[in-house]
Amino acid sequence: MRRKLALRFGTMAAAATLALGVAPAANAAFNLYQHDNYGGHYAVFNGSDVELNNKYWAGTTQVMQNGASSMRNQTNSYVGLWDIGGSCTGSSYTAKPNSSDSDFSNNNFDNKASCVKFL
């Protein structure tokens, strides 16, 4: 009986989360996309990665350095992007918490990301 009740409450909580459109905290991440409007391949970041020359687009063997054109920041953190990996210097872009940008061209940062740093 307890098991059925616990299962029922768990199912109800999951349904309520979906109905409200609220993603669970475990899914909060910073995502980069290969193309404008969140198209093409993507990469998920749950923390800083200062060298994108050794990170691949999800499901590929294609290096993602200097290849991002849009982003979604589903975290409560500011996230900085730079065009020089390792040292995280050069041109930069800062994503505000819980924000998105469908086209980096309007910020003169299209295809420049080489470093991702949670601030």
C-alpha cells in the first residue's frame, strides 16, 4: 500500500512539473548550438570548459571550437564565452542567467566560442 501511494505521488509530481512547464533542477544546463535558432548539433555544459578544441558536438566527432551560433542558458549563473580557449581571453560574450540568444551574429560573436566559463 505504501509503495503504491509513493508511486502515485511521484507520478503526480512529475505530471505537475510537466503541466507547469518547469524543468527539474537536474536538467538545468548551458547549451550551445551549431546554427542560428538552436539548430544543428548541440553541446551541453553543466560547468566550465575552457578548451573547446577538445569538446565535440553531441553525438559527433566534430570539434565544436569556433562553431557556436546560438545558446540557451537554463542556469541561475552568468556564463562567459571567449574566443581564445585556455586563457579565456579575447572577444567575449556574457549570457545572463535563464536567457537565450537565437543568433550570435547580432552580438558579433558568431562562430567564435572557444571557452565556456560559469561566472
